[in-house]
Amino acid sequence: MNDLELYYSPWCPYCLNVLRFMKNRGITVELKDTSDPENQKRLLAVGKKNQVPCLFINGKPLYESRDIMSYLDKHFSDKQ
């Protein structure tokens, strides 16, 4: 299984869509709230942009909520 971390903001509607999608499907990944300065710092250092949601897949960033949900749906659909 891939190493997954979701960087999100609790005030971002796109992040909330991804989190709701995950909850409805029983998908859990490590969550990183960018309200925490350390998480924000790592998002910028590794992802090179201050954009959420961002799913790190084995250390590589994937942006855009639809792309993230598509990835999660594809990789977790057989685990339901």
C-alpha cells in the first residue's frame, strides 16, 4: 500500500468535500491540518505550493479535490 498523507484546511470547502468522500467510503489516511505551522511548512517545502487539499502519495503531491477523490476511489474501491 502507498504511504498517504492528506494536507487540508478545516475551512476549505474542497477539503471538506474530500474528507466527506473519505468518511462515506470508510477510507482513512493520515491527516495533516495546515493550521499547524509545521504541517504548513512541510506542505510548502515538499509540494512547493500553498494549496489544499493535497494528497501526498509516497511523498509526491496530488492536488485538486476531484483528482484526489478519483485516486482514492480507484485505490480503495476493492477494499470495501
